[in-house]
Amino acid sequence: MSRWETATTQTLETPKEHQERIIQEYQSEVKRLKTQLMIAIGVAIVIFLGSFVLYEAYLESQERRGELAQSWGEEHRETRAAREEKEKIEAILAHVEADLRETRQELQEIKAEQLQRNKNRTATPTSQRTSEFFDLYLQHASLLSKREDHDAVKRLLQKSHNLDDTVSPTQRHARNLLKWFAQSRGSGPEKTLEGGKGGLLGLAWSRDGKWLVSGSETGTLLVFDAETDQLVKQLQAHEGPVNDVKFHPYEPWAVSVGMDSKAISWSVPEWEKISEAEAPTGLWSIAIISSDNQVFTGGMGTEIFQWELPQLKFVQSLDELPTFATTLSVIHNLDGYWLGAGFGDGEALVINLSTGKAHLYSGHNSAVLGIRFHPTKDKVVTSSRDTSIHIWDMYTLETLQVLNGHQEAVFGLQYLEWGERLVSASDDRTIRVWDVQSGVSLHVYQGHAEGARRLEVHDDTLFSSSMDGTLKQWGNAWHEFTKIIKVREYFSIRSMDLGIGKAREIQGRFSTIAIHPETGKLALGSTDGGIGLYSLLGDKSLWDERSIFEEHEITAFAFDPKGNRLASGDADGSVKIWNADGELLTNYLGIFSGSKVNELLFTPDGLQLIIASEDGLVYLIDIEKGEYVELKPHEGHAVQSIDISRDGKRLVTSQNQNQVKAWNLETMPPVEEFAIQTDYPLTWAAISPNGEQVAVVGGSVVVEVYSWNNTSPPLRLEGHKHAVVRAQFSPTGRQLATLGADATLRFWNLDSGLELFSIPIPMRLDEINPVWDFDFGCAENSDNTIGHCWIVVPLTQERLVVYDLKRPYR
């Protein structure tokens, strides 16, 4: 275990334990220094005594030399060697004395520091110490979340609730957001079925949902009643591990194979042996073709054997394979039946059983342990001992995606939701849910004590088998927090009257969005002019009967404070206001310059609409009177963004080069208060709800947060790997959400200046402009408290992801 891992898994101390530990550490340090001092003194004494003996010998030799000198008539003089020895001894003594002085000084400093700590601890209020302790919980939990140990995060944060009455609301809000993240990204099992002794390998679920069967490494076949979760049969089927078991989709049969080289067919529901066949080597996997009752088995040899059910009559063998077959799967498409096989050398093979045509895929660098065909597309997914999952084209053999996230070998694979999601089981004891289109891991199931091996799905219920001897059922609670919506499933924009008697369906991708959290409304704009309104509360389109289709790309949206009106702006400079039923109330076309509308917002009182234009102008429109004030904030540069404080008194504007300006709206025309210059191009500037801070993002990977009036150095938030495209403050202003071109949404705790967590957006990074916009909104309860919160991020390919934050600001 690395030092980092050790540090992040330590148990947090109470303040009393922390104080006792500091005192113990101090006492140990003093004891160590005293020991070193005594050793140094001892060494000095030994050196001194040795020097004294040498000196006495020297004097004696000198006397004898003197006597010899007198006898020979020579004058006494010191030898060069004696002088050098004396100088060495004097230098050693001087060094020892210096060490002693330094040691005394260090001891005095340690004592003084401890006295000051004690004094500070006595002076620090209990509430402050509790607050610091609470922050330690947050920092520890944030580190654990980066390691995806979501279960540990939830356990740790649960302990912090005991301190809620003694910490600030903003600290609790940060904790609630981090807790939401852990709940949305990871969960435990809904139920556990005990399988007795030995790890459970194979797993199968009958088509009618009644039987759940697993094979044990002890040779036992375990039969569970899936409706009651009761273990009803334990069949001693094989003499070694039961590696795989499968049900016939339509007939009352099941087949098991094991390392004892046997294949056994069973009658269902009697669970009596029908027949038994033996292969030359141990068997690992089964695939069944229901149309003609054919079963294929693969194992340790370089052959795949074909049998006929239910008697397991031998039909043929498929030989000349790359090596032993570790996993099998079948599918039927327009070209007939295909058999897929994974091999121990990292290759995978798909064979058309009608024509014999085969395609060999060589993408992994270790044994292929799982293989599945996509239910609706010509794609194959394979998992490997190399920890990766590959999605590839079964005809061209092109690697379409590589999914990385597991830390150990990946065994089980299952598609969900008609191939929109993929689930994988790994020896790292986790089960992951993947968004197939982007390859992003959406959720991690944790709870097995040893490696997870096989997966089975029935009516959206997921079971796994594990080497810990259990079967576990997993829910789909992650849907409660994260929803990926495809456009055509709910939002088909059609213009009912185009003058040619035909409906027109939206073809472009999303260009802009806006949330009104009070009503749960989500406005959607497309690059080809479509406008739609969707209910986040009801999961339905609100304008099914009245669709809107404009001539130009929709570039900006804004809801009024009550959510009764929606303002839209387009690439041709048109600004319109619509009511909740999609009826046009106001059209401002023609009164502006005709330049692209970059941003819109209503003032908090709903009386004015503010427009940011590509021509460098900002317009403040009195909606009732139709009058407007024209502002030129950036001398001809395009106005990239605008944002307003909750009280409507402060406005920030940014241009697309390197300048942000702050304005006082209490006077008309607005008065500039200060400007911020950056050394990178800008994409967005956001103002906190209380107007005290301004967040600036753009061509830099660093997010900068300035205080109003720009009187102190900015807070720098570092974590994104690519440019940051947008930022939005939380309703309290103490958290900041930022979206980066690295396809991550990051939450920052502004009180500590640290990242709380980051969410990978289900978007492929190899796409052009993978992310460009998001909206973060929270409803306001009748008692003026903050209610339900959402974040919505538009994706390419006519999809968007909705994160339901629930109520973190309670």
C-alpha cells in the first residue's frame, strides 16, 4: 500500500484524541532529543579522554625527545604530525560543542512552540475546533471520492451529522453535495443470497424469472427460487468447479459445465439430470442456440464442441482455434446466427454459423474473459484480464471504444436498456454501469468481499455472482440522480405549417438550454432553430401540441423569475418573449443591430430584459414600456456573457478577449465600478448571488474567483485539465460549479478553496466541442429557503444529461 493510500484511509481523530496525540508526539520528540544529546556528550567525553591519553603520550615522547635533544645538543621542536593531530582534536571538540549548543536551542524552540500551541488551544473556542474537525471530514471524504470509494465516503459523512448543530450552514451544504455525489456514483446491494461454501462462478436466470442458478467452485449447482430468494436445491453436479450454467430460452432445460470436462443437461423445474457428456479437457463456457436446440461449449483445449439438447448428442467440433476458449456468446441477426468466442491469448473470434465466415479481433493484451453482442447493432463487447473493455465492429474489426476504470480482470458483461448501458463485473470486487455511447462510467456497485464473476439481468433487475460465495441483487437507484435523455424520445420539434403542408423534424444538435427550477421547466434550443419546453418534474414535453421552429440557430434562453415567460435569442439578432403555452408575446426583431445574441437574462424583478450581443453592445430593455438603454462595455469586442446579482444591483459583462467589467445598475446608464484583465481569452464571467464575488473562466485550466472591487488577489481553483467553458455559483454563493473542455463538471468549496468532487460528463472527448453549456438552478420554497436543485448539460448527438441534486441546501 502506498503512502498516499495509507494517509487517505486513516480514521479521523476527535479533538481530544488529537490533543493527546500531539502531547505524546512532543514527549517522544523530547525523549529522542535527550537521547541524542546524551550520546553526543558520551562521544565527546570519549574523544576528549582519547585526546588526553594521546596528549600525555605526546608529552612523554617530547620529554624523551628533549632528553635526546640535550644529549645530541639539538633544540626541542614539535613534529609536523603532532601539530596536525592536535588541530584535528581541537576541531572535533569545537564541532561537538557546536552540536550541543544547537541541540539546546532546538529543545528551547520545541518547548516554546508547545507552550504557544497550548496557549492557542486554550484560546480557540470549542466551535472553531469543531468547525475545523468538520472540515477534516470533508477533506478526507473528498479524497476518498477521487478513489471512487463511495461507500466509505457515505459512512464517513454520516458521522459528521453529529456536528451539524455546531457548524455553519455553508459547511453542511458542502457536505450534502458531497454526500449526493457519493449516492449518485456508488451504491451497495439491495439483497444478498448466501450460497454456502466456495466461490460462485457461473450464473443464469430463467426466462420466466422464476429460477436463479449458480455454479460453485466446490462442484455444487445452487438453485434459488428467484421469487422467494430461497435456496431450494444443492446439486452435487461436478467433481470440480462449475464454471458456467445456462437456461434454454424456451425449453425446460438447463446446462452446466465444469473443470471436470463434463457437460450436464438438467430438467426444469424437477432439477433432475437428463444427460451427461464429456469433453477431452475442462470446460469453461456455454452458448445456446434456441432455434435448433444446439449448445456450444468451450474450454481448455483448442476446440469448441457443438452438442444437441437435451441428450447432449455430439454434433461437431470447431477446431484450429488460436488457443483455449474462455467465454462464448451467440446472437442472431439478418446474416444468421453468430458465435462469439474469447481466447486465452487476448484474441476474440466471431463466426457466422451459416456461412462459416469468421472475423478475428486482436485488441487485448491478455486473456479475453467476457464477450457479448450488442442487441441491436453490429458491435461486440469484450472484457479482459488486462482490466479493459473493448467495443468493436464485428465486420470491420475496428476498435470503437475502450472502457477503462476497473482495476482487476473483468469477467461478466451484460447490456441494459436495449444496449444504451453496459454492466461489467470485475475481480476488483466492483460492478460498473457504463454509458455505451460515450464510454463513461456512470455508477459503481460495491459490496462483494471478493471478485465478481458473472452477471444476469431480468426485467431491469441485476444479479451478480462472486468468489465470496454470495449472489447480490443491485438496484437502479442511480437513475434517481442521473438521467440521460435522448431527444427523439420526448422532444420532436415540428413546424405544423411551413407552407408546404409537411411537418419538419429537428435535425440539429442542442445549442442552448435554460432551467426554471421553481416550475421544473427546461427550455431547449437547437442549431436549426427548434425550441422546446420540457418538464423535469413530469418527464414529458410541455409543447407537444404547439411546436416552435425559428429560422435561425437558437443561441440564448432566459426564464423570467416566475417561469411564466421565456425569452429566446437567435443567431440573426432576433429576441422574442413567449408565454408558458408557447404563444409569442413580444418580438424585438429590427430594433437592434441584427448581430448574434450571445446571452439573455431577466432582472430579478422581471421588469427588464438584458441582452448581450456579438456586436459588443448590451441592451437593457424595459419590457412594459419597450424602451431600452444601450451600453458599450468593451469598445467593439463581442460581449461573451452577462450575469446579475440576486438583488439586481450589480452586473458583470465579459468580452471574448481578456476583459471582465463590473457595473452598478442602481444608476442609469449603469456606472462601471472596476475591470479585470486576464492573460487568456474568456468564455464566461459569473457573479455570486450576493454580488460579492466574480468567477472568471476561459482559455485557462485555472478558475479565478475575484472579490468585488478586485481589491485582493483572486482565489485560484486548479483541477481542470483543459479550458473551462462556463461557471455558475450555487444559490448560497459558497460553492461553484464549473464545466471544462475535459468533459468534467467540477464542484468547488469556496470556503476552503478545494475541489469537492468532479463528475465525468457522458461525452466522448474525441468529438468537436464536446461541452459548451450547462445550467444550474434551484427552486425557492414558500418560506424563502432553497428547494430542489438540478444541473443540465446538453450533449452532442441529440442527448442531454440531467443531474438531480435533490435538496442539498437544507
